[in-house]
Amino acid sequence: MDLLLEDTWITAIVGGVLVTLLTVLWVFIRVRRARESARPRGIGAALAYCLDGDLSEARTILEGRIRLREGELIDSIIGLVAVLRAQGELQRARGILNRLVEPGQQAWVDALRIRLELDAGQTQVAADYVMECPRVPLGLGVAALARDGRWGEALRVYRHRTSRKTRSSRLEAELVAGAAAQAFSQGQEKAGRKALKRSLSLNEDALLPLVVGARFHPKESDRAELRERLRARWPWTMNDLGETISVGATSDVLQAARAEYDVGKTEKALATLRDRLDVHPMDWRVRQQYTDWVLEHGDSGAWRGELAELTTLLEKVLGAAVQGFCSHCGLAVAEPVIICPRCDSIGTVGWEPRNSELQPRYLDDPVGARMNTLFED
């Protein structure tokens, strides 16, 4: 009897062990399969969703990681701030960043904070941050001050943080020209002329000295010369009031073509205009004249071809009204700007892009970057 009971106990124990092992094996297999079938939820997955344009899924991943305190919390928080910025929820992004660290403690946090304020159009707040945080990246700091109209402060900060050997004469010329425009707008003619003369002598490749000189230079002959130089580099024209007209650059091509047309050389005149349009198809003044002459003198095939080309151009314009490009980062802009809202470069927006395939970074709000801000009181 005892032997029977002993065998029963052994059998029960062995059976229990086997059941336990089988249960553990079953759970292990289920967990492994679940892990294999689960979608990645890490920082890399969030980045992948961002690159695919699925910001909502990236935001869900990052918010989940923050809630569960998974991995490096700071990485998830900064990622979430970037996604919120891209989605336009600037107020929430600014709130998260302001709770993260006090201004002036970490330069990269201050840089992101300044960009958020610029995105929100708060140029004064962004400029104040620059003055409070001396370790902000120099390019961003100078651009933020300039966008708030503090050209003099931007120039002082740039000179203070660079040596004569490392200083860019082009950028210094841009900043001096901005200060000159500010002085002219405030009625300080003497200071404005002095700064303008200095900016024109610093670097001949700088753009803002041309813009300011074309508007404020005391000599009409010099203003005309500066307008000609500006016309070759800038996609916009400027009238005597300093306002901009986004109709494409005027050119000497029209004058040359009309001279040929007036003496009966119609085909040569059309060829002259055609050569210009092949290089700058958005030069609408040239295109208007070309279209008029084609309709008047060309055969049916010529004006049908022009109509088809004009239709294609209009579709591009209506889809994305682009006039100029930043030569530094390739950002396409539809209005006259003096400061690129993506890469913070000053005086780099002109005719030709470095890479026309580049797309705008997050919110490229041109508040404070427009050319007309130079001439505001």
C-alpha cells in the first residue's frame, strides 16, 4: 500500500513538472511570436514614420515612450517637440521645451526654443533669448536679431564672437547694410549714408548693400547702377518707393528685341526673347512680349506651342508660386526675403537654387525676414 502511494506521488510530481514545462514553453512561444509580430516602437521607428510623412504615428510612439519612461527620456521629448513643430502645434511644443530646462543652460535647447519662437512669429522673444543665451549658434542668433530689426545688435554680436581673421566680409557687409537701411528709415541720413558706403566697400558679392543702395543711395546714377547689378541676381524688381513687385526681373533683352523688331527683324527678335525664356521661363515681361509677337506674326504651330508651354508654366505657378531660391540651402520662396527662414543665411536668396529638390524645413515662416521690413519705421 505504501509502495502504491509512493508511486502515485511520484507520478503526480512528474506530471506536474511536465505540465509546468509545457505551460512555460507555450507562454514563451506566444510571447516570442507576439514580439516578432509587434511593430517597432522605438526612436528609430518614430524617425522612419517622420521620413514617410506619417507624423501622427511618430507622435503616438514618442508620447507612449514618454508615458512609460522607456529609453532615454530626453531623446523622446526632443523628438516629440520636433513632431509638434512640424504639425504646427507650436504652443504645446514651446510649453514642453520651457519645462525641460531653464534658458541659458544648454545651447541646443536654446536654439530649438529660438526656432519655435520664430515659427510662431515672436521675433522679439526670439531675439531676447539670443541676448540672454550667449552660447546660441552664431548664425541663428544673428538671423534672429536681424529678423526683429535689431541690425545694429546683430552686427555687434557677430563682431564680438568672431575675429578679424575668421570674419566673413560678405556677412558683415549684409549686416552693415541692414543697419544702414534701419538708419535711413528712422531719418538718420548721415549715419545711413556712412553705413551704406561701408557696406558697399566691404564685399561686392553681398546682396543687401545692392538692395539698400538701389533704394537710398544719394546719387541717381549710382542708384541706377546698383539696380542693374541687383537685377542680375534678384528675382524681384524694386520701384522708387522701395516696394517689391513679384513679376520677374526686367532685362536688357526686351530693349534689344524691340530694336530688332522695329527694323523688321521679327524672327531675330523672337529668337532673342526665346533665348531669354529658355534660361528664365518665369520672366513674365519677356514672355508677354514674346506671346504678343507670336500671336501677331507666328504660324499656328508656333502659337499653339507657346500656349501649351504657357499653360504648363501657369500650372506650376498656381501649384507653388516660387520666385527665388536660397543659394545656401535651396529653399524655394514666393516672396522677397532677405533672410532665409530655413538656414538663417542673410542675403542668399536669388535666381538660382543650389538644389531645387530640397523641401522647406518644418514651418518656414518669413516673419521678420521679408525685404520690406528693411524699410519699415
